Amino acid sequence: MTSPAKDSPFLRACRREPVPCTPVWYMRQAGRSLPEYKQARAGIPMLESCTKADLITEITLQPMRRYHVDAAILYSDIVVPLKAIGFGIDIKAGVGPVIDEPIRDSRDLERLRPLEPGDVPYITEAVGTLVRELGDRPLIGFAGAPFTLASYLIEGGPSRHHDRTRAMMYAEPGLWNALMERLTAITISFLEVQVAAGASAVQLFDSWVGALSPSDYRTFVLPHTGRIFAAMEGYGVPRIHFGVGTGELLGLMRHAGADVVGVDWRVPLDEAASRVEAGTALQGNLDPAVLLAPWDVVAARAAEVLVQARIAESHIFNLGHGVLPDTDPAILARLTDFVHERSAR
């Protein structure tokens, strides 16, 4: 059955087709800054909230009730599939993902078993419900990319420079590739579950891959990321690739197989367009911190993003990273309408 969201502005922009105005959605629009999110999650740990289908559904829908955004993003976390296979990981408030026993040698890889659909029934249930509730607005599924997941597993938690991760890459390439192969398979399975349940697009978050040089990305990451996008090609859904600090990697990220490349706030979109090959849509890239400024500043910066994006083959308005917790929801609502009105054809 054809999804009613198929011809939505967001999916049309992903396919580089004409749209009536620039579509808008925000990374981390589900949660973070909404008071109703904080109320819904009160007393419930982060990862636990990601395993309750009713809560996933409610939190995903909350921003859709407030903003006229053109797509929903599934409420989840990139480490959910690791937790689902029994790997010792948790999210600590104010810290982030923390690993019980970091990966140190090949024996540790045995703890990374394949992910089966039955490991994440709450994802299948929530996505199915959301697709029915959203109607003609598409749902974006997502997963963490192997490099970012590997960094958490090796470092033991968030890291500023990813020193242990890069050391393993250089000193133990066999172990590195074996780890990346397992994480790649898990990521593919997690995305397949979401698309099979009805997600209309997928985004691969490689949050920390900007720590690498282009040559290291090409050698140690690109083959694995490329395998993920190749596996998703047959599903016919747009594939979005995003990372932080990836200005020097944008062309390689497109080469990995993405239909849409997300750009953080450090690179103007007109410059980003020159770094990716033809046949690429761009997504981004207002600095999330701008939303903490007065409205006239927000409007001026958003208008600048729209002007810079005119050179791109297609553009989806977003932030250059996730919504900050202190963001006023009213500003996001006003920004969404501003972008739609300013970009109307």
C-alpha cells in the first residue's frame, strides 16, 4: 500500500523534486526542550523510556502537535540496539552513554551478537502506531553509525578526542574492522526493523566521525558506512547522513551512498554544495545556539541559511545539530512558520 506521506514536501525534497516551500524538521525535536516531554519522562531513565512503545509514540508526536514541521523523528537513542542485544551500556544523566566493560580485544566482540527484530518489539509497535497517527507526514527512522558506536564502546563513554578509538584503528586494524563489521550488521538490522514497520526515511548519525581526517575516514569508516547505505538502497527510502565537524568529509559522506547530506553549522550551505557531487540534497544548518538569541537574530540567521541553500539541488531546513535543552519551544514554532513563508515558491 502506498504511504500517504510519499508526496510530502520532506520526501520530495529528499528526492530533489519540486516543493512548494522548503521543508523543515529538527534533530532532537522529540524531547529535550518540551515541558510535556519532561513530564512524560519524569522518573523514567532515558534508555527505559526508549523501550516503551506508548512512550516512544507519545514523545515522537509531542513536537508534531506544537510545530508545523514536515517530518517526525522517532524518539529513541543510538545505543538502543546495543542495549537490546544485552550489551552492558547505560545512559547517565549529564554524562551520556557509559559502558560497563569497554572493548579491548577480540574476545570482547563476542558480546556483540546480531540484532533480531524480536529484540526490539517496542520499535516495531511504536513505528506502526506512529505511521497511522502521522498520516501524510513522514516518520524518519535512525541509527547510530558504526564509528560513533565504536567510539563509545572503546572509550567507555563520551570522549573529547577519541584517542583510544583512533589508536585501535591505527595499531589493530584487524580488530577494528571486525568490530566495525559487527556494528554495521547491527545498524543495518535496526534500520530494517524501522523501515519494515513503516518509516519513510532513515538518518544515519555519525556524531563523532569529524574527529577523523579524510584519508582515515576513507580507509577505516567508508567501507562500513557504504555497506549500510547499500543495504538500505533496495527499500526505496531516502537515506540521510549526518555528522558533527564533518566539513572536510562531506564529499566522502555522499560517496558512502547518502541521498541527503546533513551539514553542521560550521560550513555554509553554498560551500557544502560545492563539496558534494551532483545528485545530492542538503540538510541544515542553523546553529542551535542561535535559537537562544532574540527573535530578530534568529530570523536573520535563518534567512541567511535559506539564501546560502539556493545553490543546492534541494534543501531541507534543519539545525546544524540537535535542539538545545534550553530552547524556547515558541521560537521553534515561529522559526518553522518563518522558513515555510520565506521560502514559498
